Amino acid sequence: MNKVYPNAAAAVAGVKDGMTLLFGGFGLCGIPENSIAAIRDTGIKNLTCVSNNAGVDGFGLGQLLEKRMVKKMISSYVGENDLFEKLYLSGELEVEFTPQGTLAEKLRAGGAGIPAFFTPTGVGTKVAEGKEVREIKGRKYVLEHSITGDFAFIKAWKADKFGNLIFRKTSRNFSPNTATAGRITVAEVEEIVEIGELDPENVHLPGAYVQRIYAAKFEKRIENLTLTPSTGDPKPGISQP
Amino acid sequence: MALLNRDQLAKRISQEVKDGYVVNLGIGIPTLVANHIPAGMFVMLQSENGLLGIGPFPTKENVDADLINAGKQTITTVPGASYFSSADSFAMIRGGHVDLTVLGAMEVDQEGSIANWMVPGKLIKGMGGAMDLVAGAKRVIVAMQHRDKAGNSKILKKCTLPLTGQNCVHRVVTDMAVLDLSKEGFILKEFAPGPSIDDVKAATEAPLTIDPEVREIRF
């Protein structure tokens, strides 16, 4: 067994035109920034990309949009990307808006061998149009189909050489769910340790879900730096108006 | 006619928060609610990107790119916080483990439906987690201005914009009034210190039932 790859270019080998690629991350937090850059350099086209967000101009998935590599995005929120808006409005980019929880569950279920599920989210909205709605115990639910991908790309904090992963803080987000739904899952990490060095109690994602690992350096760009003012009471860190 | 400002609106909504609650606050006025949660009350704020226990914004020295809220802002955590995946986060939301969510809205109607994610013909940014939150939180409170900038009511008989959720809103708190949703539509529970009941009625497209115990908003 050797899951450890020397670099991003080697780890993304096999991606091809027309594939469905899954990406972990929320905003720019915990995105597989090195794999995305390596995919950009392959120049492949007609991709379907599944990711909660679409990066920003020039970073993250924004780079694949710039090179017109993406045919379709499946996302819950894309408000931070001007190029996305342009491509979408001009019809060059197809978008399937999916509620965030439904997207996470589509990936979780896809990785768990569940082909579809009923959810209360989106009943009576555009999201439910054309889908089966069923009443179960007096409440309506919409049938949503799961997602699997040819490749999944995620970022973790630490890996051992079997691919057991530990994530750090909120950079975990979609990554464990995304990882389970990839036929080939590629994890880029800050540190690779020997097998046996990770405490089994603290493994967030077992290595069975991970086929390729590589160590990389990360820019970890911050999208919205917000600080507690040096004077006055600290305010809870929830979104400001 | 004095209406509630954003901070007063948030202060009124903070009265809905109870000790031990798990709360998800949306972007905009809902965010300000956290500033008014009384000291000594144990409340955990949920961030749908995988955190229960949002703390204050960091100082420059404590900024961590791996720790953000749903608005992508840098944050810290409070003691007792936990991290989890997005699927776990929405299991918490959809499964009814979040006691209260407060969201902004463009329109609310008398059937308890809410529209806040899309204006056809304009740029569509996506619904994010809003559809899951209104479908799953135990209590859904909408924080909004009563009227739009042109003075038109945003409290409607029927929403005109694409819905975020159907029959899901429990209470609406605006700069003019506190309205509850019932099978018969909107019930006026409280009104802001400035406007009269007639002013609130005139500013509301949907019919209003006046609660027998209607009173002025207190802080």
C-alpha cells in the first residue's frame, strides 16, 4: 500500500474532461487549494463541480471558472464571486442551487450507499419543483437524490500514511462528507505522520475513505477578516450587518 | 412616528432567547441579537459551517483562518464549544435540535411563509442554509423592516417572491410591531412606542387580528 503522493500534480492524475469533481471547504476555509491549482493546470473541460461555494475571483474554484473549465456547479451559495455572476448570467455556466443541508446530506448519503432520501427542506419552494413530494406522518417531504463523484478533493490538518484524517476547527465543514462520496478521494494535508501516531479516539475520518494523500503548504486566505475592536466590549462573533 | 432602530429591534428579539437555548442567528439584524443576550444566561450560538459555541471576534493576535462563522468572518469559540461536519450541523438544524433561529426576510405572509433568497431577474446568490433552518428549527422568528424603502408592506397576504419555506414562521418582529402567526393569519401582539395600532394596520397589507392583550413593546 502506498497512498502518499509526492505533490498535487501527481495526486490529481486521472482527472478528465466531463468528470464530476467534489470539493470540500466552506467559503475559502478548508478548501483543497493545492489540488484546485493542480486541476487548473491540467486544462480539462466540461466539469461538474460540487462545492458549497465557488471560491473568489482568482482563488479556489474561481480559478477553474476563469479558465472556463466548469460546465456546471452544484452549490448552496455563490455570492462572493463576480466572474461566477458573469458566466451564469451569460449562460456559459449552469448552476444547480441546493440548500446547504441538503447538499451536505446528498454527499453523506452518497458516500453511505443511500441513493436518495426524503427531507423537509425546500417543500413548497422552487427546490422541490419536479421532484416527488411525499407525506409521511402528516408532514411533507421532498425526495432528493444523493451525489457521488469521480474524484473528491479535500483538505485536512493531519493524516497518517493510511489516510486517517484529523481536521482543524471549522475547516472540517463539508470535507468528511465530501470525502466519503468520491470514487477516488484525494486529501491534501499540513502534516503526514506514521501509522500508529494518531490517537484512534481522535480520528475524524477513517482512512478507508481516502485513496491519495499529499503534504502541502497552504495560503489559507481569509475572506472576511473581522476583529474585536481594541476598545469596548467584545461582541459575539456572528455576522455583522 | 418613531420606529424601532435596528439595535432596538434586536433587543426586543433577545427577549425570545431562553437559558440553555441553542440559537442560530442569520446575517443582518439577527446578528445584533447576540449583543443583547443577558449576562449569566447560558446560550450556545450555532454556526452552520460546523460550530456550536461562537465566541467574540478575535484580536489581531488570535486570528485563525481555520475558524470562521457562516458569514466567513474570523471568530473565536466560547468554553464548551464543539466542531462537527456540515452533515452533522444540518442534522442538528433539520432534526429539531436548534431551539431558535432568527432570520431576515424580504417578505412574510399570513400563511407563515417566508421569502428571503431570490429576486427573479436579479442576481441569484443562493439560499445557503436558510431553507434548512426554516424547515428544521423549533422556533422561527423573522426580523425585518415592516415596509420596503418605497413604503410598501412586506407583511403580505401572499408572498410574491420565490419562497424559502412554507408555513414555517412563528413570529415576526419588525420596526413597527410584533406579530404572531396563527391559523387565522397575523395577530398583533405588540407595537412600537411610536406608531398607533391604526398606523400598524395601515402599514400592513395582510389582515391583522388585534390580540386582546396587545401592548406597547417593552425593553
